[in-house]
Amino acid sequence: MNHIFYSEEELAFRDEVRAFCERELAPYEDEIQKTNPFRRDLLQKIAQAGYMSVHHPPEVGIGKHCGKGLVYETIVAEEISAVIAGLDMARMASATLFGKPVARFGTPEQIEKYLKPVLRGEKIGAIGITEPNVGSDTARMETHAEISKDGKGFVLNGKKYYITNGSQADFLCVFAITDNTVNPRKGMTAFIVEKTMPGFTTVKDIDLMGMAGSRVSELAFKDVFISNDQLLGGINNGFGILMDELDSERVAIAGECLGYARPALESAITYSKERIQFKRPIKDFEGINFKIADMATDFEAARLLTLKAARAYDNGERITKEAAMAKIFASEMAIRVCDQALQILGGRGYEKEHKIERYYRDARLMTMGGGTVEILRYLTQREIYKKFDGKYW
């Protein structure tokens, strides 16, 4: 049935990415889970294959898949996440979370200096939004920047928290308040920060429940001087840049959630066919096969919501509602599917050596990261009521 929803080109691309993951990434899966290294070399392999660039125009990225759009980005996210979730979290933070704001709002000089090396895998990117005291209410961020005394730039002060790639990033897109006399939405600015700048430090990397192979960090900025040519998209235009980035990020995260759920579902189906109890495979019992039916239905629904949002984005439509819906459903689906898969496998699923518990730990992050499901439900209902004219469809 996939040919109904994906083109032949898209299906061939999925096969290509899946083969790449099995050949180039899967051999390192256990090592990353056990020792938690940050593998720049694997990110560079992903970049050289062109999978950092699918969401970027040909004049910016590398490889034959440049400019393919958000649908292709969700395919990459799903396939890499199915093998090493933390690696795709690092890839996405670099290529998409950092990359899209620079691609859409950066000057030609900024794109050449900061974005292209990231898409080639030579440098790592990150985005700095969340803070110790500020999560979903991004407009209330405390990090601030003031115009320098000589007028040649800005002086940045503050902290950022839960920053994916934070300690590893060469470049960061950091959001800060630049005018505290107006509504924060009108007084926020985005800056490109280099890790070598005096006053910029990594406070610590944060241990996580899952996502082995990634780095999530607390960062501090103490009187960091940022020149005017590192201002992204103009002064006090940061909130619009942030909102633009979040819609596509949420759809890509939904793609990652498909990657956590699919191998868990496949493992549960396989095990239910092989496990014999009471002289029958356990798939013959409705207590098991009804679970499989619900898991598969959940998975298919999440894929369609994700695909709908990605196609709308690629068509130039505003997708705040669609992105929120996709991320809500896909992130909660991944947790449900992994949980039920673990139940079907029983004690085997609870073993550290089995991948089910890994998928569950990785999936559990995504009802929080990139916008909590509570905030996304608020956005969804707001968009529904805003546009409702008596007919929903």
C-alpha cells in the first residue's frame, strides 16, 4: 500500500537510506549503546551520503538529494532512528534545527561560512532555545543581548539548557532578548555563535535516560561579544525565526518516532509467531494478536499524519496545526507501541540485551522535546478555533 502514499522515487530513497544504515551505522549500534561515544565520523558519513542536505536547496547542500524537502527528511529521520536514535538526534540538531534557520534567514556569507560546512559534515551545529527556567514558554527567555558600546555588535549573557549537540557544536543559533521594553515576541533576536568565542562555556553534559550517542548540554554565555555579521535575520526578528523552525522540527521528530516504533512492532510480531505456549504460538491468542492489531493501526495512523504535515510544508503551506498533531500522535504512539511490544516479549523485552527497552527509553523523550504534548494540544485547539467557520472538513 505504500505506493499510494509515497512516490516510486521516495520508496527508492527509503531503500537507499535503509541499506546505508544497515551497512554504515548498524555495526556501531552496540558500541554506542554501551560506551556512549559522540561519533563525528558517523555524522560525516551521513553528510557525505547527502542525508544532511535533503531539507536544503541544491545551492546549499551536497549530493543528489538536495532540495527534496521535508518528506525526505522524515524518511531519513525514521531510518536512522530505527538503528541509532541518538545519532539521528545529533544529525537533526545539526542539519535541521541549526541548518534551517541559517538557510532561510542567513545572508549568503553566513550560509557559506556556517551552513555549508555543517551540511558537509565538517562542522557540528546546534540551536539554543531552552533555558534552566524557560521551556515551553519560549517568549519568556532570560538570555539577553545588548548592543556593544562601540556599536559593532552585541554582548550576550545567559544560560541555555538541554541543548542537543551543545558541548560538541562548532556553531550555534542562539536566541536572546534584545529589547525588554516590548512584548518578548517583538524583542527577540537570533545570533550565530562560534564555540571558540571568549565567554562561551559548556557547564556540563546531562545524563539521559536514553539517546546514547548524543550530547545534551548546559551552556553559559558571559559577556560574549557577537559581531553584527553574526546577527541572523535582523534585530528583533528572532521569534518569527524560532516559530518557523519549530513547525518543521516537530514533523521531523514525528518521523524519528516512527523509527522507534517500527522495529519494536516488528520484534513483537516476529516473537509472537515464534514463542510457543500451551502448544501454540502466542499470536493465536487474542490477548496478543489484538495488541498487534492496535500497535499496527497506531503506527499507520502516525505515518499518515506525519506524511500529511510534511507534504503540506513542502507545498508551502503553514502547518502549525498539522505539525502539532503529527508530533502529539507519533510521540505518544511510539511509547504505546514500545510498551506493548515489551509486554508481548515479557521478560525477554525487559532484558538489557534486547532492543525493546532501548526503543522505549529513546521514545520516551519525544513527548517533551521539541514542544511538550500539552503545549502542542494547546496549539492544535487554538488553530482549530481560529479557522473554524462551521465546517471542519
